[in-house]
Amino acid sequence: MDSPNTLILDHYFPSDVLKITEVIETDKIIIHMKSLSKTCICPRCHQTLKHYHGTYTRKVQDLPILGKNVQLRIKAHEYICDNEACPVRTVAETFDGFLNANRRMTQRCEDFICMLAMETSCEGCARICQAMNLHISGDSVIRFLTEHYEAQPVPVCSETIGVDDFAFKKRSRYGTVIVDEATHKPVAVLNGRDSNTLKTWLWQNRQVKRITRDRAGAYASAICEILPDAM
């Protein structure tokens, strides 16, 4: 029976696809793992691949443990895509939900960084992470936030919206924010505050019937041209 004071690391990793083979602790914690997968899905043709091409080692950063930096060394598989119509010949496996393709951090690590950045700032988040022995730069935090934003589904707004301008940088660069009046949540942030910027968005959302705005002439002309029957 396991001692109640023993930390069982296997419980914190997807044990159905990854197995811990060795743990080395110095000034950081290095966890060696190997993949247990037998198949892989091709990202291009979506066929199930079963033939191994080889193995390689992925070096990945995970959340710190008791203030120590954690590095994973995962012995992962590459598979051969047998579909002759597919342009991909070999596929490196991913561990969806835990570690995705071409990532140097686990998904939970990226999620934590993005949440921290949203509550502080990108540079502030990077400084806090460095103090936690989680190595990342402010530029990487910005990249994570951008990728997470672009991966979100396009929000669908109701028939009533609110439109207003705001400053990315005062007296230098402005944008337009569109809010769904039913949910009171932003559905779009547009670069610029001229009529052409709003026209493009309105043309793609012709279900809008009611709009609240200030008295800016640019927005008024865009609405009258694209949605002349809107209130």
C-alpha cells in the first residue's frame, strides 16, 4: 500500500498514453517519460496511422513543483501515413488535451500563463512566472494569448448590438468594439474607427436590427449604407 506521504506523479499525467520511466531531481526536476500509444491520427487526411516510423525525444516544460522548474523528456513516436493522396509522409504524435503539436509547454502550463496574463499584463505575467521558475518571456506570453484568441470560434451576436470606439494608444491608434446587448459581452474588436471598418463587419452580420452608438458620423454612415432598416 502506498504511503500517504508519497507523491505519486503518475496521477498528474495521462497514464493511458504516457509512462514515467525516471525522475531526476537537482536544482530542477526532470521527468523522463515514454509514449504508450499504438495509433495516431494524421492531421491532414485524418486517417488512423498504425505503422511506426521511429522515435524522438520531446523536451517540454510543465508547471513547477514546489518552486522547482519541471522539464519533461518524452520519448514519442512518429508514424507513417500510408495514404498516397496525402502530402504528409510522417506524423509526430500529439497528446491532445495535454501536449499538442510543436509545443514546448504542456497545455495546462499554457492555460495557467494565459489566465495570469489576463489578470495582470504580459510583462508582469512573465516576471511572476520567472519568480516561480517557469521560464517564459513577455513576447511568448503575447503569442500564447494571440493563438488562444484566434483558436476561439467566431462569436455569433444577437439582433441588438452596441458600437463604440476606443484607443489602443491615445492620439495614435484607435479601434472599434462591438458588444452584444443581449449578453453584454464583446463580439468583435476591429482595427480602426472609420466607416469602412464597420461596413465590413456589418456586411457579415446582416441579422442585426438594432444598434446603439454615439453620434460619430463614420458609424452612422456605415449603418445607413449597409443596414438602412436598422433602428
